[in-house]
Amino acid sequence: MEDKYKINRCVYCHDLAFERHHYIESVANSGLKRKKARKRDTVPTCRECNVLIGSANPEYQECCYILYDKVSARHKDILCMPDWDQDEIEKLSGHLKRKIKASMTYKRMVGERLSNLLTNAQSNMTNDMLKLILDIE
């Protein structure tokens, strides 16, 4: 795979993408070795989106809605965490302070991914339009 380490963005959530999703049903479910799958039958995705969407092959918008629901459910604990303001965090010390800061950063990242998924789900994008944008022949 010649583009294994090429950095792209996930077409669904805009996170860094190091994997590819087989969005054409005949490729995803045919049993062909991944090496034989054509690049034009795949789109760049992040690991989480690729795992969560699995072998499902709906249209682009429906994929984004499915991923929005699955990412929300997967990270519900961090999303339910209360927001801490900077003054509250500064009153903490040591491990607890680092843990809260890390959790708040992670919550922000998941929130951004969910926002991107929802925006993409509400777009009028189709798989054919996606192929044109990605310059897939």
C-alpha cells in the first residue's frame, strides 16, 4: 500500500485518516484481499469511523448520521462530564489536575468530531460527488 503513511483527513469527521473505507458494497463484502481492492473504491477514514461503520455501505449522508449516533454512544461518559472553567482547574493539583485537563481536551475533540459529522450529515453530498472531490476515477 503506497499511501499507508500519507496523512489525509477522514471524509466523515475530518480527523486524521490513516485507513480507507470500502464504500462500494461489492468490494466490502466480496471477500477480496484488501491488496486487490482498488483505491477508487475506497475513501480515507480515521480508524474509529472505519471500525464503527464496518461493512455498511449506505450513502454518504446516512453514514454520517450512523457515525454520529455511534460516536455519541461510544463516548457518552466523556460527553456527560461537567465542564470545568480555568479557575476551578487551577484550584486542583497533581494527578487530578492533569486528569481533568486531559478529559476536557478529549471532550472538546469528541465534540468537534460530532459537530463535523452532523454538518456532513446535513449536507447534500453523495458518494458520486465525493468521488469527484477526492479525484477518484
